[in-house]
Amino acid sequence: MIWKAVDALLFVGITAMLLSLAAQMVSRQMGASLPWTEELTRFLFMDTTFLGMAAGFRAAVHPRVNFAVAWGPAWLKHVSMHLYAICGTVFFSVLLYKTVELMLQQYAAGESSPALGLKMFLVTLPLVISAALAIVAHITTVYFSPYMRRRILEGEMIA
């Protein structure tokens, strides 16, 4: 259910980004640029990129160094599976920690975006959620989904 919500948020975010870009292009053609469209597009791009990254790890569609595993001995495949989970979990744990730290700093300082007046901690919140979801995705694809684990071991990309 969480991943369906992520997919819906990605759809809404990308649609809003396209509409914001269209509004900016139309307004420029009319001789007056809308300043908030650039900022909104940038925030939506950043947030959808991170949410998309988490969704990609859920489906194990991110590129990996598969040739070394494919040509190596059988034990290397099984070790690489755990390394994939450990490295991803460690990396996204650091990202989670740093984004929470940044979000708390922005909240304490009361930072707002210049054009939209959005509280900046709200802009950073999707990054925090995305890092947490990426950790969950790494662990579930390796340890709780035999189908995904087989796909990762075989080095296949899922369409």
C-alpha cells in the first residue's frame, strides 16, 4: 500500500512539474515570467527524483555491476547479494541521518523559500521519506522477496 502511494505521488509530482513548466513557458511568451514556477519545478524535480529512486530500489531496476558477479564463482553471487543490501542500507542510513539533520535545522531556523514562501523543512521531508523507503526497499528485495532476490542474483533488469 505504501508503494502505491509512492507511485501516486510520483504521478502527481511529475504532472505538476510539467504543468508548472508549461505555465512558465506560456507566461514568458506573453512577456511576463511567473517567478514561482521555476522554484516549484525545482522542488518537484528534487522530490520526484528521490521518490523515484526509492521506487526503483523496490523493483531492483537500478544498474549494478553485474558482469563481475556473473563471471565470478558461485559464492560471489551470494556474497554480492548481502553486500548490495549492506552497502545500500548504510548509504541510505547516512542520507537519512543527514536529511533529518537538515530538516530539523530548517525547521528551527524557520527557513522559507523565496518565491513560494514554503517552509523549507516541508521541501526536505520527501528526501527523508525517500531515504527511509530506499532502506526498506533494499532489505525487502534481498531478504523478503525470493522473486526479487533471484532477479538481482541473475543480474536481470525488471521491466
